[in-house]
Amino acid sequence: MSEKESGIIPKILEERLLITSEDRILLKVASELSPHDNGKLLITSSILDNYVPSISKIAEKTGKTNEEVKESFERISKVWNIPSESLPKNNGYYSDEEALTNALVNQHKLRWNPNLNDYSVTKMHWISGEMGTGTLFTNNVAFLGEKIVRQAMNVDSSLVSYHMQGGIMPDIVTLFGKAKNKRAIMTGLNKSSQDIDDRELASIVQRLNLLNAELGRPTLSKKSIKNLEKYVVNTVNSMEEAAESVGFELADQVKNLESFAELHLYWSYNDDYNQSEIEDKNIAILRDIHKRMRDAEEKLPYLKKELDEQKEEMVKSEINSGLTNKYYNFLMKKKNSSKNGDFKESGKEFKSYTSEFFETKDGKRKYSLDKKLRRELKDKAKKLLGREFEAFDSFFEDEWNRFYNLETSMKQVSNHREGINKKLDKLEKEIQNTQHEFDEAKSFESSQRVEDMEGHAWFTKKIAITPTEAKGLETIKKEVYKGLYEDILIPSIKKYSNRPDLKIYLHTDDIISVEVADPQHTIEGKKDFKNRPVGTIFTSLPRVNSQSSNEPLATSFSQVQSFHEGEISNAVASGKQRPKTKGELDKRDFAHTDVYISSHGADGYLSQRKFTIDPTTIQGEYAKNAHITAYIKVPTRQDLSKLAELMIKGNKGTWNGKRLAKGGTIAGSVLLIEHADGSPEEIFFDDRYFKNVALTEIEEDGKKITIGEKYNSLEKKIFESTDNEELERLEKERFELLEKIKPVIGRIFLQNDLHCGAYSTPGRPSNTDIITSSQLAAVQTYGVNGFEMSLMSEALHGALAYRSYDSKRESATNSDTTHTSDPISFMKNLKKLELKMKSQGASDKEVLEYIKHFTEEFVNGVPSFKPEDQKNIFREILYPINVELMENGVPLLIGTGNHWMGMKDAEDEASVIASILDGSGKYQEQGLLLRGQGASGQSFNYDYFKLPSLDGKGIDSVFAHKMEHGKTEIDQMAHQAIRTRSSAKYYFAADRHQPGAMAQGGKMGVLDVGKQTTIPYAKMIGKAASVNGHMVAGYGKNNELLLSARYFLNPTVDEISGWDYKAEILIKARSLILEAAKDDSIAREAKRLNFLIEKSNIKVGELEKKLGRPIFKE
């Protein structure tokens, strides 16, 4: 029985389906009673401001009691995992109830999905690349560790898709050469058949000893035989065997997926290589076919002669058959019409029938029959031969006479008819065979001449084939190889995992966009699936250079982004829009995607989020619903230590080895989490961590056993158990084991590139909106005590000038008429807005709201250069949250940004911020406010520090405002970290405003997101505007090799700040001001003209009086 039929709510849908209709009414009312901009909780405006609606007000509106509202809110907060006991309260300004109400309203706004007309749910996607299965360096132990960690983190219950991109099948070499032999050596053992074949081992030992004897060497040593047993015997020797073995290896990884989860398998380099091997094999077979064809060509003249002779014989037989059948049909008609046995089968009476058929009543030849039959048979002969049959008339005459003179009985006629028909069948088959052989030889004749002319064809593998044969070979190659997946590998995964219900999808294109649906659609199996809202769109691009090379690029991440930029440009030019429904989805649309995944490159793990299409900055237009694309470069899943060992022992020249040599020295996978509130999170897991989990030893019954062995044992016992008490005990034991190894992720609240004092670009949320809304969302998600630390740099905008950029000359305006920020023009615009609205019947309250938003936009567009102003802006929007975090035990480490230090004789920024936050010095004394070494004569900070760890030793880390960048903002960060030769494991940087995460060469780190709206300078240097918001990083607090990055970006800001509502007001306000300005301009021009006319008339009158005559004639 399915979960739907049983009435059980699947865990993944609880965040949606456990919110009752009454809950939804409460949340809607609370939202309506709250301000549109619900992100200013931490900015105290006035004690008179009822910023958060009271419980009693909500109860009154909904007809509930206060207690009922409180109980509902507490229950909803548990369903939505809101930390109700540690929410920010602006340092006691708000009560616990008010803090929870504000958080629930924000979550209600963030979670509501208008496309679904319902709340979103948290969806998880596991992404792995270059799996390495079926090889000697398959990381099966890491796969086991991954399975255990996923269960410990309860990931599988919310995992809607698992993506395996490339490296699934190993290279299977069928035609050997020196280079290919290196790949063949890498082929793994058959994991689906674990037993050692003693006969195979004995056979290999015998052959190698015979070889040694020929070369005068001793027989194999025991060590050599042991190595043969370990690495050689039971080696996968065919693609079919490889597919079965890989299915066995992958089954354990996916056996615990829920029934709604999708497993996506993508082809990459290995699959192209294996198809090339199939092609080479097919070409070899085709060579043999062509040899036989050459033999046929030599027989061509003989075949032609034989075919002509057979056809002529066929014509003669057809003439005979034609006469026979006509005569036979006449006799049968005669026989059937006779009465009482009057028909005579032989003798003179029978002969009279012959005369009746061939002659007229007066004994003359029936020329009508002769003429008609002769014409039919002559046409038939011409069609068969393709020409006139010269001897037709004479042969026809002979046959006519033979029938007339020789056929003396009905039996003789019947026998003759049967014989001639058999002869016709035999001749027809002979002609078909000869014709087929002749046609093959004839069609190959011209191609064979071409091949004979190419003297080098014998060693270049060139053979003469037709385009039809080439297409056929391509089709066969792909069909044969695809069949390995569909007929062997995928069924093997289902068989060995005991999960016939697994949803497995194979993707064979070099690049393809696929969609992963909302889990409720998958679970319910909606019939009208084409009209359902589109889910998450993944674009798989394993090898961005697949058309030009097999080389694992060290710049693959930047090239993926470059490819996407080209696709976006073309989509914009052609007017393509993002699909809204499943039916609109095009697998060839590579522009409007949510996630790009790539894996073949040598640049480790890299990730970034960028606007798909840069939001508008056109004067008077307002950016809304900006779409963001995630770029994820996943590393290999191969066991790099085993691969390195094989390379050291002499295996060189393979692409896997080249990747490792070029710097692809990390293996792991990525968990992508689409949180229900719209904030995406990525967690990178290093395979060394998974391996360590699986191999960690524990005591059991006085013996040592690994966690991997213990978990597999428990899993098997649980599967086989039929006793409820035993099952309960086993499940408890399994739970306790998973709790011990569950990773502990420490969270770091990042506050970089705040740029207090910078101007805000009209048409987008302000810098203040970005900071307050996204920081509030982050802290309401984790709670004021949910972070290990907070890091801050470039809090103040300062004054920086370099190249063609100078922050002191920055400014923006919402004036469409003057394009200036002067107060006179602004006040005139305000007056126009007021008068225009009142002329249209607007109330004072409406006028005031429009003026407030228009004024706010104008003020935010004017930069604050005075250091005092920048400090005060910081004090207003960042002091409350940081003090509240420190009061709850979260230390703040302050760094120095290059903007503030760009001012002449500027004091170290960290010292300035510290004096604002901690005038008395208490937080510094308590170790809650930390400062690095400052800029130390440089323009920004680069500080070493320790992240808190469970063992108390701390984890060496680096906090630098700025680190190296390359073709993308993130791709050189790891290289700089490696070159410093430091003991630091984690790196935290900022400056570029474009966020990202990386893991390469044993280093992991994040690049924080900027809070400043876009500036024209970004376009001048060929960069898109950065996304905006806050970021929360995560690390392994128990020294787990993992890295987390969660983003609270523009969609979060837009919802919490009520941007859509503000934007609509601002659009209308600007429209009204422009309309009023146009009306005023026309009226002023008319009055001025009237004034000039009056003045002119006076002057004309005076002149005419002086002249004594009119100036103008009537």
C-alpha cells in the first residue's frame, strides 16, 4: 500500500501537509497585520511603532483565543524547525511571542510558492561525478561511508534526486595498443562475483611461467602469485561483465532511497571511449564483410551471366505456366458445370475439350485467345528481363502446339501444372539470391576502387564505406552500448539493491537539461503532468571541452560559466523565457536552468551562484523575481590514494592520472539542499571523511569491528528480522550507532562587504533592505546562539579610488527629469506627487505612504561619504544584531576591508568597528569581540585564527578580506592557500561580492556574498551584478572533512522586505511625477507664450504709433 493510500504523510511533505487550513488562516492574518517590510525587526524606530502584531490582535481577527493562537504558532514552529526559544528580540525590545510571530510571518512569506499555490518543502539532491566504478581505484569504502552518513543525517528521507555524472562504466579495452594497455590495467575486478576462480588463476600462472621459461627467467614467486590473486584473477573482461559488476557496486549506495527519489545517470568520457571501442570492433567486422564483397566483385561478370540465364529460364516457365493455368481453369470450369459425371477425364472425349479450348466451332485457331494471352505474357517477360525477349514468339508457338498435341488427360494437365509452379518457385528463389549477391557486388564496386587507391588504409583503419553504412555503424554503436545500461547495469542496480521500484533515468547526450519534480507530484503521480509547475532544472555538462579534447581542464569551472553566458545571450536575443510547466521544458534549453553540474575537470570542488540574467538598471524600471543559477563543479569519486599508487608503479598517460597530476587531488560529493524557505545550501563531503567513518573501529563482544562492518551487519539483520521485539532492539542499536558518527556542523555567520554608506541603485532593494532582511532570515533560521563565530570585514564603505572607479563620485537618483540628487528638484517632485495623487482622490494616508517610499529611495540613492555618517549607519542597522549575538555567546572576529583603508590616513577599520560595538571593552575582555592584526600596513586583513572544535584544540583557519581570483571569483582561492604552506584547513574571504565555495588540495573555503547593490563599474570590467544577501558557512566541528555554505539571497530579501509592494508604489509614484511634470511643462510653456504675446502686442502697438502705420497688413 502506498503512503497516499494509507493516509500516512511522507516525511518530505510534512512541512506542507502538517500545516492545517486553520494554521494557514492564522499565518495569513498575521502577515496581513504585519508591515509589508517585515525585515526591520532589529532596527528600533519608536516605542509607538507596533511593528509586530500582538497575539491578541491575531486572535481577535481569527476568532481564536490567545492560547489557541500561541499553541498553533508553537506547533508550526516545530514543523518548520524554527528555533522558537532563541530567536532575535532586538536585545529584549521584543517579547518571545513577538519574536516568534515575526519569524513565522517571514517563513510564511518565504515558503509560499505561488506556482504551486502551496508551501514549499525541503528538497535534497546528491551530486557525484566521475564515479570510478569498475576500476582498481573504485572507492567502495567511501561509498559505504557515504551511505552511513546519509542515514545519520537523515538525508535519504528528503533526497529527491541522486545524480551520477560520468565514470560509471570503466574503460573496457577490446583492441589493444600501448596507450590502451595502460587503461586496460586499470580495469577492476568483477564485484558481482566475489569467488576466486582457481582454474583461471592456475591458467594465468601456467601461461606466465611458460613466458618466463622462454625468456630464461625463474618461475613466479609467491608474492607475484598473491598479486595475481588480488589484482588480476576475476578481472572484468567484457562490457557486459563490467555493467553487471558496476550495478552491484552502485546498488548499496542507492538501496535506501525513498520510492519518489530519482537516480540520474549521465554519460561522460568513459562512455564515449567505450563506444569508440565498439566502433573499432565494428570496423574490423566490416573489413571482413568488405573482403567477402571483394570476392563477390570478382565474380560480378559470372553473376551477371548467371542472372540473365536464370531470368530467361523464368520467362520460359512463365509462358508455360500462363498457358497451363488458362487451360487448367477452362477444364475445371467445364468439369464443375457437367452433370452426372458427363465430364471425361481422358480419351477422345477429353481431346474434344482441347479442341474446344484452342479452336473455334469451325475448327480454326482461336486468335482472340492467342492475341490476349500472348500480350499478357509478353508484358510479363519484358518486366522481368528489363528488355524484350527476342525468342518470345517462337517459344510461345512451340508451347501452344505442345499443349494442343500432347495433353491427353486431366491428370496429365494437373501434373504438368503442379510441376511448372514448383519450378517457378525454385527459379524465383534462385534469382533473388543471385540478384542480392549481384547488387552487393555492384553497389560496392565504386567504393572498393576508392579503398584500393588508398595505399595507407591498411594501417590507418580507413576503409571505404558508404554514408549509409557510416550512419548504421553509429546507430548500432550507440544502441549496443545503451543496451548495456538498460539491459544489464540498471537491472543489476535494482536486483542487488532489492529495489525494483527505483526510478532510474539514463541520459546519453553530452549536455542535457533534466527536471526533478516537486516530490508531491512524484508521490501522487498526477496524470496531467505536462501542465504541472516545472520543478528544479539541472543542466548536466560533464566535459565542457568534449568537442575538442579528452583533457581534464584545470579551468573547467570558468568554461562552464562562459558556456552558460553564451546560451543566455542567445536566449535573450531570441526572446526565450524560462519554462513554467513540465510541458514547456526543453532538454536543449541550457539558458534557463537552476543548477549547472560538471565533473570531468581537474579543478576539484567549486561552486558559485549568479543571476541568470542581470536585473535591469534602466532608469524608471524595477527589477523583480530575479532568477539565480547555481554552478557546481564536483570532483571525482575515485580512490585517489589507489590511483596515485598505480601511477607511481608506472601506469602513466591515462586521463584519470592526468587529472590527478594537474591538481585534481580531492575526491568527494555534494549535497544540494533546497530549503523550504528558498535559501539554498551546499555541503561538500570529502571522501576521506566517508572512508574514515566506514573504517573507524569499535569494540563488540571483545573484538574490534569497523563501523562499516557493524552497520552492514545491522542493516542485514533488520531486513531479515520478523520478530517485532528483535526488530525494535536492532533499530535502537542502529540509531545509537548513527548518532555517534553523525557529523557536527559548526556554523559561521558571515558579515562581509556591508558597505555602510554606499548608495543604493534605484530599481532594486536598498543596501539597508538587503542587510536587514537577509541577516534577520539567517539568524531566525539558526537562532542567536546557533553560530560558533561571526566574521566581519568591509563594514564601512570608506572612500576608494582606482583605475576608472572612484567611490567619492558615486551617486544615483530617482529623478527621471533632472537625473540629479539635489534637494530642490527632489522637493519639487514630492510636491508634484502629492498634488497629483490628491487630484485623483487619494487619501492623506495613501499620499504619505507614497511620499515615504519615494523619499526613502531618494535618500538611499545618495551616498554618505562622511566617516561619521557611515559609522552611524553601521550603528543603526548592525549594532543590534551583533550585540545580541555576542550576548548569546557568539564571538565576532572583525577584519579590515580595502574600501575604508582607501581613505587617506584612515584608522584601522577593525578598531573603528570595535569602538562602536564595545565602547566599554567588556566583549573584548570576555573574548567575544576579536580583532585580527588589522591591515598591518596593507589595504586589507589576512588573519589566522582557530575555529572552535569538539576536542578543544581548535581548527586552524584563515580569515582574509581578499584572496586571489582568476577567470571566476573563486577558482584561484585554493591555489593561493596551498602556496602559503600553512596549517590552515578552512579559508573565509570576501571582496569580490560574488559568493562561492571551494575544496581543493586539502583546503576548503568560502567567498562571502556582497550586500551592496550593483554599480556601473561591474559592467565596465565585464562582470555581471553580484547576487546580494547573507551567507552562513559550516565546517566539521569534530574535524570532519566537510564544508557547508547556505545562502540567504535576493529572493529572501525581496520577500521579507516587501519589495514587490514597494516597487509597485515606486513605479506608480514615478509615473505620476512624470505625468505631473509633463502637465506642468505644457502649462508653463502656454503661460509663457501668452505672456510673450501680451508683451509683444504692447511693443508692436508702440512701434505702430511711432511709425504712424500698421506693421502687419490686414
